[in-house]
Amino acid sequence: MKVAYISVRYGPQIHGGAEQACRQLAEHLAGAGIAVDVHTTCATDATTWTDDLPPGTTTEQGVVVHRHRVVSGRDPDFDRFSGTVFGTPTPPSRAQQRRWLELQGPVCPDAVEGAVTGGADLVVATPYLFWPTVEATRRSSRVVLHPAAHDEAPIHLPVIAEAFAAARGLAYYTDGERRLVERLWPRITSTPQTVVGLGVDPDAGAGADDARFRDRWGLSDRPYLLYVGRVDDGKGVALLGSFFAAYKRRRPGPLALVIVGTVVNQPAPHPDVIVTGPVSEPDKWDAIAGAALFVNPSANESFSIVLLEAWSLRRPVLVNARCPATTEHTRRSGGGVAFSGYATFETAVERIVADRSLADALGAAGRAYVVDNFAWPVVTARYRSWLERVAETVRSEPTGSEGSTSRSTTLDHP
């Protein structure tokens, strides 16, 4: 079996959730003996889609990577145009929807052409909301979609519904994502689907030493909450900062908040908040190892690898109850709790930080969940088996010429 991925960005320097997930799945499939190509852009910046990397073909971790120049990136008029598409009660026309995709970027016809004509048994496209993914589903009857879906404005566009309807298979990261898509389009349940998740190496942080991190950032023996990820208001970091500040006003003490990651929106200054900026992989593991409680405040996560990484080091977690993916992980694992507002945030922090036996029990439950369900050999076997079944249906069903199929390409919202 040969699989060709279409991803808007690709490479170890790309930390976006869907793009990073694509790379990890591609690399582990290649490691399992599957022929894997990736067709992507030369971009690294999702706010501009400019060609930062050279075009051409390389082999990276066993994956053949083809980078193509972007024809058009993010248009300066995109935000204003989005207001005309989503900000009025009048449904956008088909022309407006297509224009929205083009202005958002990246428009990269060569990536789509290379994937759909390269002889792959399946073309895997991700995430759902960009031009290359939508165009691939229009061009080929062999597209498997990794949506990375959230309940957000673009997913309600009819042109997006057409892409979902045209997909040969749908691979989700969580049950919550699958339920969202099935709620939007009940008829889509007839499409082959799986919840593949993502994988981690449960022992990747085995050598972590929180003393190194504490020394570097002057934490001494203070307990600290930890956030790791893009430091962005859209990721809930401003919410976390405001809740932490309120907590410190009500319950003064040594507790600190450590925020690790690339800063997009600078958190409000506070004497007990430490913003490290991006750190190395060993430093990240050291930070996780010392955390009294790992917090993911984002309401819009498709999976959250870093949550599993925290559990792999037996750290308890606190997540936003508005996020189906992280709440699902937390409920199934028994490895933490979800907050629905400040009161539940305060209660969870106070109880878990003060009770070492409770924190240890939550962390141990989280690690068991990771080992049983998301160690890479488990995920790769699950994913490969499902792809092979979908590829067999493609081979056994006559669909005529490429780009023409008997499958329905329309879905109506209920």
C-alpha cells in the first residue's frame, strides 16, 4: 500500500496540532513499512503562507517529502472578507465560499496535483478548512480526511460539507470530534470511519529532572501549575492567567504558574507567573516532571498530545470542560478533572496541589491510559489496519475516471 499525504505545512519545525499530527502519523506508517509521500507547501508561517523553505523533494525519517511553492498565501483582505462571509445573516454564495478559501490560503495546486496523480492507493488530507484539502476531495475519489474538526464557523459552510461528503474515509482524533461531525451531518455515518487518535512514547521523558528546570527559573521548591503550548489567547492562556490571579488573591501562598511556549499574546504580568518562551525538548520534560498540576485551558483542541505527555510522567491534569477532546481524555483516564468556571478551577487546584496522594493517583491513572491506548505501536497498528481496509474498498469499487465517483458529494445540516 502507498499513501500520499496533503498537509498545508510539514516538518519538525512546525508545531501546529494538525500538521504535527500528520507528520507523526506519516513517519510511523513509514516505519511500519508503508510507502509514504507527503505533498506540502514551502511555508512555515500559517499567518502568511510565504515560501520559507526551498521547493523540491527530500526524504525525512523515511517519508518522501515534496514541497511546492504557494501560488497565493493569506490575503491582507482576508479578515475583512471573513466578516462578510460569517458576520451577516445572509448565507454566503458558493463564489464567496470559494473566495474565502482562496483568500485564507495557502493555494497550492502543485501539492494537490502531485498527491492525486502520484499513484497512491489513498490520499490523506488534513486539516479540513484549507484550500488544498477541499480541492483534493474535489479532484480525487481516494481521499481520506483527517478533519481536526471543531465546532467553529467554517465547518458550517456548504463547500466544507461537500468535502466531508466526498471523502472515502474519515479518521478522527477523539470520539468527541466524531460526534461533532455526525451531529452536523447524520448521513455521514455510512462513510468508513475510525477514531485513530495519536501516539506518544510513554518513556520519552524518563530522564527528566525537575531540579534543572527549577534552578534555571528560580523556582526553588515552590509548587507550580504548568501550561505548555502556544502562548495565545485563542488557546485559553489569558483565561488561565486571570483565573490564576484570582486564585492568588483569594489564597495567597507559594504557588506559581509557569507558561512554556512561543508567545503570540503576552500574558498579563503577575509576580507569580513565569513565562519562559520556547524551550528545548529536554527542558520541556524537566518542566513537566516538576509540575504539581498540568493545565490545558484551551476550549479548542482536536487531541492534545501534551496532555498525554504530562500523563506519561504521571502528572495530574486540569482541562477546560468546554473542550470535548481533553474532557473525553480526562473522563476516560481518570487522570484529572475539568473546570467549567472559576469556582471549579479553584477547587481543583486547591485540592490536587494540597493532596499528594490524590495527585499521584490521578497521574498513575493517566499513565496507564496512555500506555494502553496511545503508545505508538498500538496507534500505528490500529491506523494501518483501518487504512488497508479503506484502500481495499477503493480497489474493489469501480469509480470511473479519477475525480468522478458515484458517492454523494452533498450533505445537508439537520
